[in-house]
Amino acid sequence: MQRHCFDRAIPPPNAIIALARIFTVERLAEWSRQSSGSVAVSLGFSAKPNYRRLVRRHLGVPPSVVRRRGGAKYVAEVIVHSLAPS
């Protein structure tokens, strides 16, 4: 899988999965009107800071900035852009 991603010039599988996890948390946070940290813990993250670190690592900004930029819609745009052919 790693090789296929490299051949297609897209992010590695672990990065794609991380973006999908971030999208899921942000979408459910919008729907439930809860904080993304609380939703992340409900979905299996062991603590809110672990979710924050994941978001910072893959998007370069904290979850609060992701929410200001549009939340799940912003993350979806990041995913589409990262998977688009160069």
C-alpha cells in the first residue's frame, strides 16, 4: 500500500487514515454541537491532547483553527487536495 501511494504521489496510508479520523471527529462535533476534544475522547482517543497533537501534526494548526476555517468542510477540502493528482 505504501508503494502504491508513493507511485501515485499521494500521502501514505497512515496520513490518509489520520485525516479521515480528524474529519470524523470534526463532523460529529459539528453535528452534536460538542467540542472536538470531547467527541475525540468518545470515539476512542485516550485524551483530548492526543487529538490536538494529531491535528497539529497533520494539518499544522490546532483544532480551534480547524473549526474556524470550516471544521469538517475544511478537512474534506484538505483531503481532496492531498489526494488530487499533481
